[in-house]
Amino acid sequence: MCIRDSSGFPLEQIIKKGSFDLDSIQIPEDVPPLYASLPGYFAEDIAKTLLYYRQSHPKTLTNSEYLWCLGVIISLSLLWIRERKLLPNYHARKEHVFLIYSFVPDERRSARSGDEDLTFLLKEFPLLKEYLLPSLMLFSIDVEKTGTNNQFYEKFGYRQIAYSIVIYLTEFDKRNWTVPFMNSLTNWIGNDAEKFVQFVMLLFNDLIYLLDDSLAKLKEIREYEHLEEEEKSGQPLYQQIPPEERFIRRQNQEQNKKLVKPALSLLLHYYKMLSALTKLVQKPFLVPEIIQKIVHNLNFSINKFNGKNAKDYKVACKEEIGFDVRSYMRVIIQVYVNFVEFPEFIETIVSDERSFNLEIFQRTGKILEENNLVDQEDLKTFRLLFERLKEKSEDLLNSDKPDINLDEVPEEFIDPIVTEIMTDPVLLPTSNTVVDRLTIIKHLLNDQTDPFNRKKLTKDMIQPLPELKAKIDAFLAEKGIKPK
């Protein structure tokens, strides 16, 4: 009762399934003293107690006699997961994510969890359909900084559990949850697009780190395997390596195997999360802040896994470290397929000068077909994607788009961070520096400071420069380029 009386939470509405609306709760600016006086482990113990019952007495929680109690706890869990103000302790919030995750079927838990899975919760408590995905995404944003010395590594574990729930919810259409979750996600993005963009940017920051780290270690592992092959063949180059250095390299090899295995597992998990989200919604990923990042990553990945240097990562110990390149290719292709109907996505793929190669897409299509990596419907869609990429490549090749030498461009027109011509120049009042709006928006999604002096900077502090934009547009028009 103290929670209801002190915070004003309408627990009576929570108990009435389906009539509870999380958005209707007004979170007070100042948390009431009685609520604030509750010990920090209060909410955590609630989740741990229910987790104990899920493991030892799985049928108890889903017994009709106690469903009302489970409904109250699940509703409070959603509130605590998504509202950092109500539960600042990340570890306590994590326990409530674990509680919901305990309903996700898993072979290791199947003997203890009973027959009821997350589908059961969705049927009994409709509010989950509306609030679960946004709550998990807000939680994933908040855990970027947990305040501990290990926060960089902690966030991966926290997000993995949250992503596992999302992946499960979107993996099989037969559960008939796709449309409700699509509507839920669309509504949330419509109400808070900036938060969604921040979530996606953080997802990609993690994904890029995991990809780069995994590829670097895979390459080192392959190089040592090549050295072992030289040893077995008795080549003189190996004999020239001092015994001490051979020992160190052998130690590094074992260390790399231990480190790359969890990194590869997380990497695949992140790609599955991306595939799950883009299966639900596509248009929100096409905004300027996101589209280039997603395309460049996909093109880079497919290039590394299936390009001319793919042999650098074909390790002999793939089973030992859990690396099956087909699994990664399958889920990456699924992301491409999700965007096949969007011309701007096709154009962005082809415009990627660093990683796009039409031959790789053609080779990938053959591999998909020969190894049955995707179903016939996705294979058909990927072929359509290839044809559209081919057509767009030919259009760009035959176009008479003027080429501008940056030496001919006035210095005031060039973004000092990305060294490209600005399309929407803005002033950063904290350093009196002019940059392109898109450049600084991308930066602020990760770090709300001025990149030139580290002073606090927010989106609403940025000042537009319409006169400079008019000068840039006139310059581009003079060169025969249509301003953006």
C-alpha cells in the first residue's frame, strides 16, 4: 500500500488487466519521500523471488489463483524497466528484465520452466504488447553508463538479455504478435523519434566494436594456424622463430580463442536484433542519422565475410570458437531483404564507395542458393535486390554528375570534422565552430558535448546559418549540382 499511497501509482488499474495504461501514469518530478525511503534492494528482491519460483515451482506463478498477483508484478516490472527515475539501480532493473526473459523458451530452462512461455504472458496481460518493446529499448539506452568501472562490458550482458526477448517476439510469425508489436514500435517512435535514433546508434556502436574486435582476432588466429601449418611441413621460416617467441604466440592464440568466442556470439545476437527490428519497421531506419550507418556496416560485413579477403577469417578452429560464417550471412542478408522496397536504401548501398561491390552480391546470391541458407521467398527477394542494385549502379555510371575538387571549394563551406561540403551548416555556440547539422546530430546521440572543447552541448543549442547555406547552395548550383 505504501507504494500506491506515496507515489500515486494506480495499482487498482494494474490489477484490472487490459485497463492499465502506463502512459497515463504521471511520474512526479520529486519522488515522494515514502517511496524514496524504500531500500534499494526492495524492487530487486521482488524480481529475484519470482525468478526463484520460475525455476523451482514454475506452475505456481501461472496458476489462475495467482494471476492477479503476477499481473501486478509484470506491470510494475515494465514501469521499473523503462523509468530510470523510479529505479536508478541498473542491477535491480536488470533483474526485472531477467524475470520477463525467464518466460522465453530455452533448452536449458525447458525442464524447469513448465509449458508457459512469453506467449502466455502476452495473452494474459495485453499491456505487454504495447509497452514491452519500448521499455526494453529505453532500458538498453540507460545502461550505456552504469556508473561502474566495468560499465563498458556490463552493457553488453544487459542488452543481450533485452535483445533476446525482442528476437523471440519477432522470430516466428505464427505467434501472431508481429502486427501488435509493429504498431507498438511505430507509436513509440512517433512519440519519441529521437530516443529511437539514440537506441539504434548505440546498437550500432556496440555492433561495430564487436565486429572489428572479432575480425581482428579471427585474423590473428588464422595467421597462427598458418604458422602451425609451416611447422608441420618443416618450412625453414618457422625454424627461424626463437622458441620464446613461439611460446608467446601459442599463448596469444589460446587467449584469442577464449576472447573471440563470446564476442562472436554477441555479434550474431546483435545482427539478429537488427534483423528483428527491421522486420517490424523499416522507415524509421531511413532517416539521415541512421541510413548510412546501417548500409556501411552491412556492406562492410558482407565484404569481409564473402569478399576477396574472406580467406583471412576462415579459421580451422571454427567449431571450437563457435564461428559459422553462414549464420552471419543468413541474418545480414535478412536485413538487406527487409529494405528491398525502398529506393533510398538501394541508392545508399550503391553510393558506398568504400565497401560496395556488385560482384560480391552476385557471388553471395550463388552461395545462398547452393547452400540453402535462406528460404525460397528470401532468395527470390535477394535476387530482386541484386537486379535493383545492378540497375542503380548502371544509372550512376552513365550519369554526368559533376565531380568537385575540394581544393576549389571555399574553406568556410567544408565541414571540419568529415571534410565534406556542408548541406545544412550550423553554429556550435560553445566553441563558435561551424559544422554540418547531420554531423553534429550524430555526435550528440553518443555524447552531448562540443567535440571541439568538450563543453556541454545539446541539440536545442545548435544555431542554424541560413545565409551560409544559401551561399553553399548557390556554389553547388553553379557547379551543376542540385543542392540537398
